[in-house]
Amino acid sequence: MTEDITFKIFRGEPDNDGNIIGEMVDYTVPMDDGMVVLDVIHRIQAEHAPDLACRWNCKAGKCGSCSAEVNGKPRLMCMTRMEDILEETEEGEPILVKPMQAFPLTRDLVTDTSWAYEMNKKMVPINGPEELDWNFNQREANRIQEFRSCIECMLCVNTCHVLREHEKFDEFAGPRFFVRLAGLEMHPLDTENRIPEIKEDFGIGYCNITRCCTDVCPAGINITDNAIIPLKERVVTEYYDPLAILAKKLGIRK
């Protein structure tokens, strides 16, 4: 069954001074059963706006490229079913599609996420035994396996108020990179101590556990409970636990 659906999509780009010049533009196209938001964007490109800029790649929820804000919520367009969007949209109202608001706009629905590449370079990689035949308990492997499912879509960063509202990009690693840090810190054979950097350089103290990052993660990673809170606990133990501080001074290790 085909029906017409109206999308209101942001069209625009920065001028030479960095000011955003753009507007929300209406497009009405037929919608078929089983479509996702990205399908509709492609139809709009094919039938109305071939110059509409939209980043995508796998169309299977694995590459993280097609991140955008649909009806005000950060989502992967390729994994957002139109039937669900129609359910949440008031009858007669258009579906709103905007680029991620936390990152600089490139054009239309495309944003510049190069900050993530620079932040990634600041992370000290795993430092384990020189021999590569590493052996450890499967339970320890399972603990960090969750973090490896991150597809770097940056939806968690886009919804984080520390970055989106307060723009602490120079002081705060953000949820995606706390996931990476947790994976490194919890590796059973890693010997690197990143706790000072997690506290000072990556600013984990800015996070006040709103869980908004966990709510939008399309990979289902429990970012807050399994990555951020354990890292906070390690910072507290290192810097604020009097018994742990005394044990460290006495040369006693747990």
C-alpha cells in the first residue's frame, strides 16, 4: 500500500564566516510498506532534490554513517522504520529531519565529525605482553566484548548535553570515547594506567549520569552503567578513597 508522506528536511550550509544559512524544506513523496527513513531520503533525492547531501554507506546499521535527528531524536536513518515514525507523528504534521546538532554543519544532513578522529588519537592504545598468544578467562573477554560493538555513529555524542549544549569538546571525551577507554582499562592483560588522563584530560567528572547516551545507542551498549560508572569508580578509588590512597603510599596493591 502506497501513501504520500511529507518530510520537512533541513537544507543549508555555513557561509564564509561560519554562519549557518539554511531553511526547512518540505518534500512530499509516496511511501511504500517496509520503508525506513533512509529509503524516503533516497526517494526525495531521486525525484525532487538530487543535490540533497546525506551521508550513508551500509544501510544495515553497521557503519554508523547515516546519523541524523528525526522528529528531534538522534537516530540511524537506515534503522528507523517509517511505520514507527508515523505512529509518533501527529496526523497532518510533517516528519522533521535535521543534521546532528552537536557537530559543525557541512551541508544539509551532513556534519563534520573530524573531532572524533582527533579525540581517538589521544587514547593510549592497549599495552600488553609482547608475546601475542594472550590467554585470559572467557568471562573477562565477555566483559569488554560489548564495547567492541560500537559503530561510531556519534549519536551518543550528539545527545550528550556536555558536548551538545556546553561544547566542552576540548575538555571532555564524551560517551563514545569513554566506551573505548573502558574497553582498554578493563582488558585483563593491559598494563597501562589511564586513570589520571580519564580524570584530567578526558574530564569524566563532567558526566552527571543522565543515561541519555545509553538511550540512543543503536548497538545496545549500556554506556552509562558498564563504561562510564566503572571508570568513575576507578577515579574515585585512585584519588578520593583514603584506604586506597594509604595502601598506595605503603606500596600495597590490591
